[in-house]
Amino acid sequence: MKDCVLALGFFDGVHLGHGGLLRKTRALADRMDVRAAALTFAAHPETLLSGAPVSLLNTPEERAQLMRSLYGIDEVYILPFDRNVMRQSWQDFFTCTVRGLCHARAVVCGHDFRCGAGGEGTPDRLRARCAQEEMTFCCIPEIRLEGQTVSSTLIRTLLQEGQAEKAARFLGHPHLMSGTVVWGKQLGRRLGFPTANLCLRPDILLPKYGVYAGDAYVDGLCSPAVVNIGCRPTVDGGAASVEAWLPRFSGDLYGRRMWLALHTFLRPEEIFPDLAALRAAVLRDGETALRLADEREKIEK
């Protein structure tokens, strides 16, 4: 096992605050000629500590993919967070995990990082321990944007309010969700716009119900998308779902993994008088989504 510079955190959303930490990790790793690695947990510690579930922005696998693709992290350790981990002292966490499992030669964390039972593993204690073991230690200060601290909690709130564009500014990228395309009720196909229904984990946060303009990524290809999140009140009012219509795509998506990037909130969920009115509204959404996609492409060029 090769040595590494290790970033410590939960990294939900992989937002701009995390970005400062991960960029420092990559830079230190290059300077020391070792791997750039990050450590995260499969479950949010607060879920076990408080007993209240935390709706997550990403799955652990999505976090890992974002850290690799956006910040060049070579390896991501995804550890369980259970009662044994919760009761482990910060010293044992450092010895067994940071040094033993990950072979860290340097540690990078945020100003508010805590580890070990009771959160006693503070940045100051980690700094002192690293000094004892002749390891490099870096603590990244709070990162603010638009007068607010960049945090996963803030981004969750923005998404629940439908503020996809503001959330993207704090994330440093559009909010992303991914899942396997599964069979739906085929209503969209009957109305002339077949949709891809995504199967998401139940602990993943659903943004405000409504229609979004975004992009869909499948096998590395990008296509503009109209994304509906909600209970489809005109049709059945059933359980919440996420489905995407790709106006410029034709082909079979079933069983394939799709990533959705949410760019703009177009409108809230509506109850239409009939399917014809629903179809007309979705077609308008498609025109808007395509126009916004063309505008983004021009800006990127």
C-alpha cells in the first residue's frame, strides 16, 4: 500500500468548501509524490448520533466520483459509520485508520472537522498528533460565498426551496443525482415524450417538487433534459419519483446508469385538467430546457 495525503471529512455534495480542502490535498500529494486520498463514511454520523435521519445530497459512490473527476483524488476510502466507530477514541481512529488503513503521510481537514467518541478529535489535537509523528497537517479555514458559509446544510435548504442555480454556485457545479433507469408506467411514451425513471436510494434528498431544466449523462454522453421530481398529481399522485425526458435523445436507456444535473427550476408541480394540458406544458418545458442548454453551450465555448 502506497503512502498518501489524506483528506478527512464527510464531503456530502462535494461543494466549494470541500473543494478548497481537496485541492490542497492534491497539491500536497504532488509535492510529496504520493497518492491523493480522501476518507468518507457510508452513513452520515448525525443519523446515528441523534437518531434522526439526514437526507443526503449524494451517495458515497457519487461523492467518490465527484472527488475523482473534479479534484483529481486518486483513491476514496468509504468506511461504515456504526456504533463501534462512534465509540472509538480519536487516538485509535488516527492510529488504526489514518495511519494503519490509509498509510497517510499528511492529513488535511476542515476547520470544523471532528472525529472519535464525543468529537474529541479536533483539528488542534490532530495537528499535535501529526507533529509527534513528523507528518504534515493542514487545516482549511471556513469558506464563504455571498456572505454565507458554504455548507452541505445550506445547500440542502436551497434545493428544498427550488433554488437550483444558487445551490450550484455554492456547490461549484450543478446538483447531481444518479440512478439506474427502470421501467415506469409508460405514460410519457403514450403522450409522445418517453421518460427515463430513475431508481434512487431512499436516503437521498429530493429537491423541491417540480420541473427542472438540466442535463442527462449516460455513458459519457450529455443530452439536455427536462427533469420532473414529484408525485405526478395529474396522473396518479403516487409515491415521489424522478423522471427525465431527453428531447434530443432516442434509444433504449433501461438498465443503464444515468446522471442528472439540475440547472434551473422551471415550475412547481401542477394539477392539469386533462392529459392534453399536461402534454402541452411538458412540450413547453422541453422548448425552454433546449433553449437554456443552447445558451449554456454558447457560454462554455
